[in-house]
Amino acid sequence: MIREKKKALRREIRAMRQGLSEESARRMSARVMAGLKESGLLQGRRNVALYASADLEVNTRPLFEDLIREGVRVFLPRVRGKGPELDFFRVSDWDGLIISPLGIPEPGPEGEAADYGEFDFVLVPGIAFDRRGGRLGYGMGCYDRVLEKTRPGAALVGVGYDFQLVSEVPMDEHDVFLSAIVTESKVLPSGDRSGG
């Protein structure tokens, strides 16, 4: 039942996102990132895990460039093999990313993968979010595995457009709740990673 609800919600929200023009996505992304910066959620964070956006997701490149200029250590994910495991690598140059078979910019194969426990902030992509910090991902469970292993106190922040915020995301017991959600008009701290 939950699985079917998730599939239906994925289809609905993905169709809405695919309907965006590149200009609309660019403008809305800029507002999301401005809201994230103003929220203070990034303040004092020194080891930040981001995702590299694809497929009209909220554009993370401007945030990446800002953090690098500020001397923050930034990590980006690469899918291990065919997935669903993610390895994160420290990256200082976006232009060095390689487009994966899934169409996602990723770090190259060199370097040593970071320990998830290093991160004090993780920016999380998703299809849909709710006010409790619930998140609907892409269906592979990649990020749930990462988020379970981050250290207590790390900020787990989902970013999306307003239409990706729904009344309730169907959640399984292994799904991890986020500490905050940022859209172009809202910052919603849930403050509870257990979902309770």
C-alpha cells in the first residue's frame, strides 16, 4: 500500500517538475538557495555534503561555488557500481565532474571516499517533502543509507520547489526524517529526525 502511494506521488510530482521551463527552474532555484542561506542552517558548518543537480532539480552549483569560496570542505556523491550505495568525495572544482550513465554529474573515480560521519550538513534531493521532515526519494534508497550513518547533530536538509511540499509523505520504518525543508517560499525546521 505504502509502495503504491509512493509510486503515484513520484509520478505526479515528477510530471509537475518536468513541466517547468529552464528559466522558471533557474529563478525558483535561486530563491530556494537564498532562503537556505538566510535560514542560518549553514552557519558554522565546515564539512558539507551536497548533491549535484540534474533533471530540473533545485540547482546546487551556485551554493557549491559560494561554499568553496568560503573555505568550506564540500563533498559530492557518486553511485557505487549500479547502486544503491553512494560514496562521497571532496570536490573543489565543479567543472571536473563527470556525467554518469544516469545523467547525474559525479566526482571522478580518483580519491578516497569520505566517512559519512564527517558531515555536519547534508543537502538532500527528493521528489516530495512534508512538514514533519518526511521525504520521498527516487526509489533506490540511496540517501536513506547515507542519512542513517550521519552523526547526531548533523543538519539533514531537503530542498525543493513549493509544489514538492505535500501534506504527508508516505513513510516506511526505514525512511529517515530530515531536520529541515527549504522551498522558494518556506523554511520548515522539523527538529525531529525520528519523525515523532
